[in-house]
Amino acid sequence: MLKLSTADAFVTAVFTAAVVFGFAPGASAQNYPTKPVRIVAPFAPGGGTDFIARIAAQKLTEAMGQQFIVDNRPGAGGSLGAEIGTKSPPDGYTYTLIAGSYAVNPSIYKLAFDPINDITPVIQLSAGPLLIVATPSLPAKTAKDVIALAKSKPGNLLYASSGQGSIVHLATELFADMAGVKMTHVPYKGTGPAIIDTISGQTQLLWGSIAPVTPHVKNGKLRPIAVTTMKRVEAFRDVPTVNESGVKGYDVVLWHGLIAPKNLPRPMLDRVNGELNKILKNKEMQDKLAGDGVSAAGGTPEQFGTLIKKDIDMWRRVVQKAGVKAE
């Protein structure tokens, strides 16, 4: 029987592992995937994250010749689904669709995984602003007006949010801190009730996602004040940014992206990233995302990883300074 040297045994072991993962030397990433792929969506069906997960799944199915299936796993502000995804095998058959709240959760919840070191960033899929809206009875038409009102009567302005510790709650706290004002937070269980009470005047202000607030802006039930990104958005090109309105450096971006468990093989990572970059340049895809109030993003896994780290650091500072705790 032929006895392998230590070096030969090592090479054999590496080759065997490569075959198991479907990437023997000389094999092409084009052979992947060979069975259905799961995309964990950490929120309930019907929301913005689910919408983007289903678009991505549909387009990847068309591009890669295997079924990409959305698996909704809501709970704990998206942390439950993210835990399920990150603790799956790094075999290229489980991905997780995360939202900007992923970067908030480490400062709000005690996570059972490391949100930076236990993942492989794949790609940023979308980017968009929050739209600051006011009840029409509020005598404020700009962010400068809001700041002046808040300074004249500290704590009197009531702002709604979709929940304690939500990204819209923290975005408002960041605004208040940077503008040097005091406002009172009224948390709701979801965006819908927050919108209803802001329309009625029970609360005066709301930092809302573009898609759910736009119909109410168009019919005059809510007044647009400013957008939270550094650039204006096409849907509201006459509405200035918060930065333009005097709160210099204020920049809150809502994003979605795809991650995988730690140690996803690079050929699989590059294949999915490359296909999604091509998909995101397609006008049909861009139009679908625009209908949800966001724009297509794209880029490298490294760029998305940098964004995740930056936002985790930013929201940690906001949570600590404002003393925000989970419900």
C-alpha cells in the first residue's frame, strides 16, 4: 500500500474538501448552485425587507437556474432570522436578507452571534432615505422650523416611531442630538399606527420610510419636511435634505443587503455578488426598487462589510448617548 507523505496527505485532504463543497481544482463557479437555495428574511411577509428578498430570489432563480426560496423568520427586530442564517453551514445554500436595523440590534439586544465576525457580507442591494413628515396642523414647513419650535418649547413636540429602539426612533434621536433640541418619543407597534396618529395630530412628527408615507403626502394628509440622506431623492426633488437645512453632517440611509455565514467559499461569494451586481443594473429591477422608495446599490462584499461596521458604530453611539433600551 502506498504511503503518502505529510505534504501529499495535506493536498489530498484539501482536494477532498474542495470536492465536497463543489469546487475541485479546475471546477467553475458556474456549476453552483446544484440544489435550491434559501434566503432567510428576518421579518414577516409583506414588509419592505420581504419585498426586496422576493425580488432578489426571483431574479437569482432566473439568472442561476436553481430555485431561490424566501424563508420568513420574524422576531426580535430581525435578530432571530439573522441568527438562523448566520448559524447555518457556510455551503452557499443559505443567505440572509438584512436591513439597516441589523446595525441597530447589537446595541439594543443581546445577540447570540457576532454581527461582524460571524458573517460573510455579500452585497448591498438597496439604499434610500427616511422622509421626515409632519401633521399639517404643525406650523413648521422645514427642518429649521421644527428646530425653532422644539427650542421654543423643549419636550413639547411629540414624534412617533414604529417602536422603541427601532431605526426610525434612533434616527430621530440622532437628529435631536445634532440639532440640540429635546422632543418626546411616542413609540407604536409598527409604522401603520404611527402614521395614523401623526395624520390625526396625536403626534406631530414622524421619520418614515418613503413607501408607506408617500400616499399620505400626495393626498395632503402629511407634510414633507426633509429627507435624511445627503442627497435629495427623485420622488421628492423639491424636499431638501436635513444636511441642507442646517444640521450639517446628518446622514441616515436605510439599506438592505445580503449576507452569508462566516467562511463562505470565495467562488460562491463572487458568483452571487456578480450575478446580483448585474441584476441591480437592470432597469426593470431599478424600477421595482424605486416603487418601494429605494434605489439599487451594488458593489463589492468588502464595501458592504465596511458599511455594516460603520453603521453598527454609529448607532451604538446614539443608543449610549440617548440611553435607549429595548421594550
